[in-house]
Amino acid sequence: MKLKSLALAAAVAATLAGLAAPAFAQQEQFVPILSYRTGAYAPNGAPWANGFVDYIKLTNARGGLNGVKITYEECETGYDTARSVECYERLKSRGASFVQPLSTGATFAITEKAPADKIPVVTVGYGRSESADGTVFKWNFPIAGTYWVAADAIVQAIGKKEGGLDKLKGKKIALVYHDSPYGKEPIPLLQERAKLLGFELQLLPVTAPGVEQKATWLQIRQSRPDYTLLWGWGVMNSTAIKEAQATGYPREKMYGVWWSGAEPDVKDVGEGAKGYNAVTMQHGAEPQSKLVKDVVAQLHDKGQGTGPKEEVGQVLYMRGAMSAMLALEGIRTAQERFGKGKVMSGEQVRWGLENLNLTQAKLDALGFAGVMRPISTSCTDHMGSSWARIHTWDGKQWKFTSDWLQADEQIIKPLVKSTAAKYAADKKLTPRTPAECQA
């Protein structure tokens, strides 16, 4: 009889343990990470991923999100759209809070899946520019800036250098771009600006990964554009700068997008890249920021950091950390409505991302003082901020060389609205009404 009682007690204990495990697991908010640490784009993809992972670790070290721990799993995509979708499909079943594809091509593909899966698609500084319109793109969040914002900021910076936007009339501006959805994103905005300001736009696509550009720069040497914009990624960026040096094209007349303006793009060129400019997505290299000091003290000094310690605070590391912060603050915002200390569903996180109100005080408290401006999203505006700066490589480091620039909403908003409306018509979608936005 005693043996039977012991057996029964053991069975009950095992049953209770089995019930307790899922309950404990529910106190963990899962984040999939689509990253690329291998292949042609690894030198740029790895520091972004290191910053993203470190920010998650730092959040957990700070107590999580109102006590909820963040768990994550990386999936290697190699910057390949098909592999990115495979990673998304595999990880979404774990209860993904959101997904950051880190690829415009993958964003296009996952955008079609997200509404049915009820998983927000967060694209910090990349993806579909028209997805800033939340009435059409309910699940997409290009927070903190799109490629149209970047392109417009560059045009403004060039205009300031020339003494006014009206001075661009008759000028020639070339766009050397990655021949992919990513590289083609700025074209509509630049075409609109060219029409309004009267400059000639020369389009020069480069086949991925971009290691062969001699024919492209021969065209530039022949056409002699007044300015050249670089929309590259990975090895394409450093190759372009080296070719510009070889053909004698002035680096100070080159302006890269924010994915063409980090340390891996210029460090191997060194002095040869001196004068090269790039637009920034608010932040640049931020080695003295509070965030960096916290990461070093709480993670790297304890042997818990991700990647090399000397990389902390560099441009792409900061981009990864910023990307993680914005998405996690979406979860925290959702908790304010749906319950602090609770795990949020994808649908609840979507609401949080749509109602972000990151004041300067909140950003400062998170360690982003002096790094970012306030961001506030809404049903109609899933971007939340349209500010940027220019930084310039001085041969050894990046330095800010412009004041804050805000994209011209009189150009951006109509372009977003018309392109989003076309998408809605093509997909037979009905944009949300003001009343639906309040629901």
C-alpha cells in the first residue's frame, strides 16, 4: 500500500511539474532575430546583430519589461530573401512578438504574411517607404525613418552646400544603387525632387554583391555628375569608395544612405575615404553615450557581451541596439494597456508599436541621451520621426557635419499616401477609417 501511495504521489508531482513548465514559459517574451553573420554581407550584418542582442541582454539585466524576461533565437539568413522567409516561418510558431527582417526584399515577402499571422513587421530605417501609412499597412512599422526620408535629407544637405535648393537646377546627381528592392527604394523620391528642383537624375544599378563596379565608375567619369549618391550594402560600399578614389571622383561629393555610412564601409579605405558623407538615422557612432557605458559595465566587463568589446558604440552596433529598443518599447507600451508583468501577443504588441510615445526623458532614461530625438507613432503614422543628420569620415572616424534635417513632409506625405493607396487597390484592401483607428 505504501508503495502504491509513493507511486501515486510521484505521478501527481510529475503532472504538476508538467503543468508548471508552460506557465513559467509564459513569463518569457520571445523575439526572433533574422540575422546574417556569414556571407558577403557579414561585416555589416554582424555588428547590427551584436547591438540587437546586447540590448536584449541589457534589458533583462535591468529587470526585463516590467519583470518579463526577453528570450530570443537567431536564424542565419545570409541576406537571402528565401532563407529569411524560411527563418520567419520556423520561428513564428514560438509566439513571435514581432519580426525585424533586416532586408527590404524579405520585408516585401513577409508583409504579405504578417496580417494573417498577426505579427508586426518592424523595419527600423529600411523596408517599404509607403508603409509609414498605418491606415493601409496595419502591421508594418518603418519606425524612425524610411529611404524617402534619407533621400530627402541628402538632397537638403546638398542644397545647403550649394547655397540653397534652387541652386540645384541644372545640376546632375547620380544614384549608384544595389540592384534590388532595397536599392530601388529612393528612386521615386529622387525623381520627384528632380522634377521640382530641376536637376538631372542619373540611375546606375550595381549587381549584387557589388564587387565589380569598374563599368559603373567609368560612366561616372564620363558623365561627371555634380554629386553621387551611394545606396549600397556590404562590400559594395567600400568598393564604390575605392573606385571613386581610383577614378579621381571627389569623395566630398559622395553621399551614402545610412546603410552605406558605417565603419566597415570606410575603415579599409582609411584616408582614401576622407570627405565621404553619409546620412544618419539620427544616431552616428556614439562611444560616449550612456547606453554604451551601461552595456560595457553590465555585459562586456562581466564576459557576457556579444561580439568584440571595441565594436560597442560603433554605427551599426548602435543601429542594432536602437532597433531592439524601439521594438521592446512597443511591448512595454502594450503592457501599459493590457497588463504590466504579462507576456504580450503579437496583436497587442502591434497596438503598442502604433502608440509609441518616446519622449526625450524616456529616451534619456534608456541611455539614448544625445543620440535620438523623440518618436511618436499613431494609426496614420507608423514612422514617428523624420529627422536625420549628415556625418563625414575624416580619415579616422565619423563626425557629424550638419544640423538636424527634417524630411519635407509636403513631398513625403503625398508620395506615401499615393503609393500606399495604389498598394491597397492592388491588394483589394480597405484602408482603416479614423473610427477604426481609435478602436
